[in-house]
Amino acid sequence: MSHRKLLVTLLTLLFLSVAFASPIQAQTEGTADLKRQASALLKENNYTEALPLLEKIAAAEPNDGETQFYLAFALLGQGHNTKDGATRKALRVRARQAFVKAKSLNYPEPKLDALILSLPEDGSDAPGFTSNSEANHLMEEGEALFSQGKSDEALKKYQAALQLDPKLYHAALFCGDIYLQKADYPNAEVWYQKAIAIDPNKETAYRYSATPLMKQRKTDEARDRYIEAFIVEPYNRFARGGLVQWAQATQTQLAHPDIAIPTDVTFDEKGDAKINLDAGALLGGKDDGSFAWISYGATRSTWRKEKFAKTFPNEKTYRHSLAEEADALRSVISVATADKKEKKLSPSLMRLKKLDDEGLLESYILLARPDDGIAQDHAAYLKQNRDKLRRYMVQYVVTGGGN
């Protein structure tokens, strides 16, 4: 894990507390005053001073998931202000353990798994923000100041770092965070947009920039930011978590089109295909095109045996690709619609055909049916077809599947 991602992880707390939660709710008379003090410090992003309070609360209430969650962030904040490498690693290990305990106590935070994964088990350091040593030093100073609640001083460090390295994404991002903390939404937007301009294919600034929009109840505009975050990094848990939180806040049902594919394809060690087709697709005299699913397996077998090597001559090892999946699904549509006697396609085939007619079949595959092989084609598709991925999300996912 990179150093910069540790700070991104830390800043996630800012957005949770600002947009969706009130930190550390008092639960017992014995810890009520401690919790009020800790909550006030957390709202100021003063993690270092909040840490001893949270440790006392955790000792008094070891089975409170919320306390463990915020304790983890405070430990990370303390780590940013610790120069001794061994001590810093130990603090990160403790932070990860606190996140894990929060999960075991069923703390209801959608990003909790991603937060755990973002921290190495051994708490080790990793590369910094930039190869520009002076700019990186300024960023590290900014991290330490921010975690002490000294946001104005941190802001100056981040802006100075960006002057030294104009491509320093997180410098612009963190400036936006600080303006958000100040409730200066116009300036927050300016800096988030600077980050987006530096790297339009990174999800974080889109997701973070949705927070001031949610604060202003501009939920449709916030939706567009969460969508953008998701389409640029659809396999990122934070990007998915942001979209889910928006849906929860707006009581929106998220869903992909309901398409059942009644066939499965596996390959033996020799590369020969084994096609398992649901008998229901062949039997019963259905007049809905279901028989066409046999073409799915046959097409994928052809790709495995010969077409992949011809299509991707620079790749030495076969993988399930976006092109293969799209070709297999289109072959089903073609066979199902070739017979003019067909009266009505099955619901799944109708939805599949509609997606293809709208030019959204690949978007559906990448966002609803990815595997490790297909995911490798996302970046290239995004570069040329961003509008289609966005349109798929708007027309289908945020409308409950488009049904």
C-alpha cells in the first residue's frame, strides 16, 4: 500500500463524519463526557488529541464497534506524527486490528472491508506521494499538521507542494478536503476539479467532491459524481461504497438489468471446452429463443481454441476478454432473432438485445459481469467509451435495473 493511500484512508473519516454520520454517540453515563470530547476533536480532524480519549473509551466499552472504528483513525493520525519507524508500524498494526474488531462487532460501515484491505498487516511504510523529494516532504508535513487539526497550516503545505509538482493529485485533493471542512463549498469544488483535471481516471476526487453537493442537498449532481467515480474505477471498493451510500441517503434502488445466462463454460487442462446448458433452455417446446444459449458456449470455445490468439497476438496466455464475452452474447442474440417465426423473446434475451441495440452491451459486461480477465479491458474501453459507461449507469443501474 502506498503512503498516499494511507492518508486517503485517514481522510475518509472526514467524509463519513461530514456527510453521513455523527462521530461517537454517547451510550453510557460513564463515558458520555469522554465521547463528547472525542467527537469534538474528531470533527476538527484532531486525531492525535482524540487518541487518548478513544483509548479510554475503548477500554471501558471494548465491544463498541463505533469506538473501535474511530480509534483506528486516531491511531493512523498518530502514526503520521511519529518519526520512529518501528513505532509508526506498530500504530498502523493497531489501527488495522481496530478496524478488524469493528467489523467483528458488526459496525455498519460499507467501506470497512476496503479500509482493512488498505492497511498492510505488518504496518509497513511505502513509497511517498511523488518522486520530487521537496514536494513529498511538504506533503508529509501537511499530513502531520492535518492530523493535529492544524488545517490552515496543512493547506499551505499542500499548495506549496502542488507548485513544486503540478501533477501532484493528492495535493489538490487535500486542499479540497480542507475547504470542505471549512464549509467553503465553492473553493472545495475548485480544488477537487483541479485534482480531476490532473487525473480524470482516478475515482477519489469525484467521490469526495460529491460530499459538498450532498451537504447542499444537490443529490442529482452528487449522483453524477458518484457515477463518475464508479465508471473510472468500478472494481474499487471505495468507489462502490460511495455509490451505495448515495443510494441509501436518497432511498434509491441500485441494480443491473436482470439477465439470467443459463449456460456455463469451463475448460479442461487440454483447453477443451465443457458446456453446461440448463435443460430448461432446450426442453419444453419454448418459443422464446432460449435454445439460442447453446451458441454462447460454442462461441466461447472458439475463442479459447483460436480466436483469442488472433485477436490479442501480444498476449501469450489466454484470458476471458471483454471482446469474447460480447461476441458470445451477440451470437446468442443473433441466433435467437434469426428465426422470423419467433413470437416473443424471453425477458433475459429481450433485455440483452435492448442493451446491444443501445450500444451498451460492453458497458453491461464490464460493470455487471466482470471477472479478472474482462477487468483487464476496462481501461482501454473507458478511454474510448466513457459516455457509454455513464449512460449505462444512468439508464439502468440508478433506475433499479431499468425494468
